[in-house]
Amino acid sequence: MSATALINNVTLLVTLCAAYSAVSHRFGRETPGAKLIFGLVFGTTAVLAMMTSWTLRPGVVFDGRSVVVGLAGAFGGPLTGSIAAVLACGYRLWMGGSGAWTGCGVIASSAILGIGFRVLRGRWSALSGLPGLFGFGLIVHAVMLAWMLALPGGEGSEVIRSVAAPVLVALPAATMVIGGVLLGDERRARAQSELTQSEARYRAVFQNSLDGILLTTPDGSIRAANPEACRLFGRDEAELTRVGRDGVVDPSDRVLATALAERDRSGRYRGEVRLVRKGGTSFPAEVSSVVFQEPSGERFTSMVVRDVSERKRAEEELRRSEQRYRRLAARIETLREEERTRLSRQVHDELGQLLTGIKMDLRRVEQQLDTCADDPRLNPAVERLVAAGELVDTMVATVQRIASELRPGILDKLGLPLALQYEAGRCEERYGIPCWCIVPDDVPALPPETATALFRILQEALANVARHARATAVEIELTADVSRVTLEIRDNGVGMARSDPSSPTSLGLLGMAERARQVRGDLDFLVRPGGGTIVRVTIPATAPPGR
Amino acid sequence: MPRAVRDETTARRSLRLLIVEDSAIVSTRLVAAVEGFAGIASVDVARDGAEAQQAFGGAGPDVVLLDLQLPDISGLDLLRRYKVLHPAGTVLVLTSFAFAQLRARCQALGADGFFDKVFEFDRAIEVIRHLGQAAVTGPEGATL
């Protein structure tokens, strides 16, 4: 091969690379139009290569067409390969000579091998490298040499001997080099396409997010805003970019400084801040913000904003509703307590005193009759009298029990400590659980609401112990100082199980907690180290009732 | 204050009894029960804490039969005040809530007797009878 032909062919192949790259940038790579243009470019290149061919003997020429057409199939696929092959064949036939048909065979086989190579490298990525390309070139040109045997006149073997070495070294090497350039271009194009697709996906997320998203910088400027952010703030993106962070935050919101400090410190923040729409109306927003660094080194911050006005309104409504029901429950409880107090007093004071009076009268008559004990006729009367006295005793005991169950008079008349001790005694009688009550000698007088709350909590706690705890002992301890009074009910039972919040036990516990809350107290359920439960209620000693 | 019984002539030395009880039904019967006891010079009735405190003034009663449940103040407070004013006086507590801790509390405050209003009132009356007798004849003449 002459030096001029070699230089010409190299120039042609480099031009081919440039043209391939230009077409793929302009038209993409996979469209039918692009493939058609590739076919024309490769075909034209093959034709130009044949124009500067090296004539071995009249009618037998060598050039770079096999390389070009092979690469057309390998990089452009069937359409590109076919067009390039047809153009090259047409020109070769026009050139004529004894090797014309053999030359066409070389062109066809190169195109087919190229298309095959394309399929194979789709399956095995290892083929997409310089060694793979060299191997491909080797096969194309080995087949080319085989075609030489088809030359008319039996001159094939002589031709092979004279060109085998350059054909099996130079042309595969050319295939490898040009293929390498095309491969690099293909990879760049694919990476570019993936990047474009990826960016499109992220942009779609940004554009279609139901939360407002701002791309900002740590110093407070806004670089980009999505449509939802624009809608939230009532400003377009350009306007947001102009006003920056200062234009969208509520300067009176004290959380803001904390939020920014937190983000500076930890690189992230999530919480609620107040933001401002165009026109100055502010709204509560849930904001999450993260500081990140671009590959360029520049620091950015993202700010995802969600308007929580509706949720806040709903929460506020729920809170108000809860307060209303709490007040209602407290009111009902107060009325119930007043009713119990009234009934207890009526039963105890009116019925109880009447019965006491009757009992005293019966006793007096009995004593008077004792002075006439000698008269046996009186015996039946005395017996009836004693029986009536016993009936009255039973009635008195019943009346006292009913009154105490409604509300022990002790609580109002003698104070909480003695009422607790009395209730401890009743607990022992009623449930059979020994109950120790420790109260200080000197407890400051408590507001009636506080005393009532503590007493009722004790009753509920004792009932719970009796029902569920399987305890064998209970301690009740009241401690008080000037600021607070604390009541503890400790049992040695099996502890409290977490139960269904709507179960009677849970409602009982809720009732206890509510009673404590109404007098601004706290109720805690603690696990006792040795087993059992501690119910602890702490109430400010002088608190006005929470109602 | 209703004055139930006054007999200035019966005794060489006699006791003034105060019954603190808000129920007229009960106090009337208590007064009737102690009526005519030797050594009881007078029996007064106080219907609430205020009347009782008024009666504690001056020489005050020698014996107080005290109900703990009063409409205005706690009977325990009344017991404490009486004992401060008249340490040598006798207080007999008569209550519907006769349980051990209350008995201990009353004793700690200086009560001399503690009785269930329904089941033990006649024992309280008996104690008053003995106190009256002792006032007339000296301690050796009466036994509690």
C-alpha cells in the first residue's frame, strides 16, 4: 500500500469520525433518520476510500472500505450497514475489473459481520473495548482474505501471500483505532442522554411536587422555586429570586433564628415556622431544610415547605372540642359530687339523727322498764323493745354505710387525712386487703376541690387494686408541705397491664387523671421495684381549682 | 344558747356540763338523760362550733359532751381549743364515726372518752353520772 493511499485513508477515517460525531449530536443516534444519514456518511467514506485505493494488480484493489463498512454495521446497525454496503458495492462494480465481484463480497461480508458484532457486544459488554474491536477487525479481514480465493484465474493464493501480513495487521489495527474513537463518542452520547433523562426526571419531581421547594443558599438568597412554592408565596420564580429568604419569612417568628442556628449547626432542620405570602399575610408552615455542597464546592440549601394552616385549624378545633368536653365532664363530675354530698347529708343528718333519737328513746324506755323488772308481765314488752333496738341498730349501720358510700361526712367535717384513714379501714373490711395509711399529724387545710379529688382518686385506685392487682397489702401515704400535697397508693400486686383504652379500667384511670388535672395536679403510674404499682398524685396545695 | 337545766342549790360542789350537738333530736334526749344527776349544776347545749366557743369563755364548762361533726368547724378543732383553755376539763367525744384512727387522734388531742353515738351513748351518760357523783362526794365516792 502506497504512503499516499495510507495517508488518504487515515484522513478519510478521521473525517468519518468527525462526521459520525456531528450527526449523532445533531440527530441523535437511534432515530431512523440518523441511521439513514450514518449509512450515507459511511457509504460515501467507503467510496472515497476506494477512490484512493492501492492497486495490487489490474482489477484487484485494496483500500479501507472493509473497515468503514464493518464499522457501519457495528455502530449503525442493519440499516446503516446496508446503505453503506450498497453504496460501496455500487461504486466497486462501477470501477469494474476482475476483482469487482470479489470486492463486493468483501463489502457484504464486512457489513454482515459488523451487524453481528453489534448484536454480540449488546450482550457481552466485554466486547466493547479495544481488544474486542481488534478481534472484530481480524475476523473481518480474515474473511476478506478468504474471499481472495474467489478471484478469477486462480490468482487468489498468490494475492493472499502478498497482502496477508499488512491486511491482518494494519486493517484490524485501523478498525480498532477508528472503532475506539466511535466507541468513545457512543459512550459520551449515552452518558449525556442518561444525564438529560435523569435531569428531566428530577425536574419533573421538582415541578410537580405538592410541596413548595426552594433552592436557596445559606446566606438567604433564592435560586429556584417550583410552581407550588410560587403558589404558596403568591409570587413568581423571578420575584422570589429577587426578594430572597427575607421576603418569605415572618421576622416576628422567634422560631426562625433557632431554626437557622440549628441548620447551621447540624446541617439540617425540620420544624414549623411562620412564612409570609405576598401582601404580608403569614401562615404556619412545616419546613425541612438541608445544607449540601455542589461538586463545584458551592454550598446550597434546599427548603421544602408545606402549608399547615388547615392542619393547625383542625388541631385547634380538636383542642377546643376536647376542652369543651373536659369542661363538660368536669361540670358533670362537680354536679355529681354536689348531689352525692347533698344526699349523703340528708341520709346521715336527717335519717341518721332520727334513728339515733329512736335508739336513745328505746334504750331509755328499756332502762325505765328495768326498774320494774319484778313484774313478769312486762317481759314480752321488754323483749319486743330489745328486738326493736336491734332493728334500729341495723338501720343505723345501713344508713351510715349508704351515706359513706355517697360521700363520707368525715371528708367535709374532719378533713382529708382522717377521711383517708377511714377509707383505708373500709377497704380492709370490704376487700379483705390489709391497708396501711400513713398521714402526717399536721396537714395544711386543702381547698375542698383538692381534698375531693384526692379522696376520689384513692377510692378508684383501691377499687382497681381490688379488681386487678391480686395484691395482699396496700400502703397509702399522704405527704404535704407548703407548696404541694402528694398522695401515693402502693400495692404489692401483679402490676398494671396495658389495656384497651375504652375498657372500664382505662376509663377509670382516665377519670383519675382528669380529676388530678382539674385541680392542676399530676397523676403517675409507676412500677414498683419489688413488684406492684404506685399511683402517685401530686397537687399544688394552694392551687385554685382548674375549672 | 339554750339553757336546758339549771340547779344552783343541789350540790356543795357541782359540775357545768356542755353538750355540743347540732341535732335537736339528739341533744334533747341527751339533756333528758342527764337531768337530775347528782353533781350536775347546769347543762347547756351548743348547736355549733361558734356557740360552743362562746360557752368556753370565762370559767367554761367542766365537762363537754362533744359531737365531732358540726356544721361550721371541725369538732377536733373545738376539742383542741377547749383543752388549751381548760386543761383540767373533761371532754367526752360522741361520734357516728367511731373508728380506731379517729379515737387515737382524739386521745392525742386530750379527749377523756370516745363513744359511738348510737351504740355507746349510754356509756357516755354513765360516765357523766359518775363524774357528777365524784364532784359531790369526792373521787372515792364514784367509780368510772
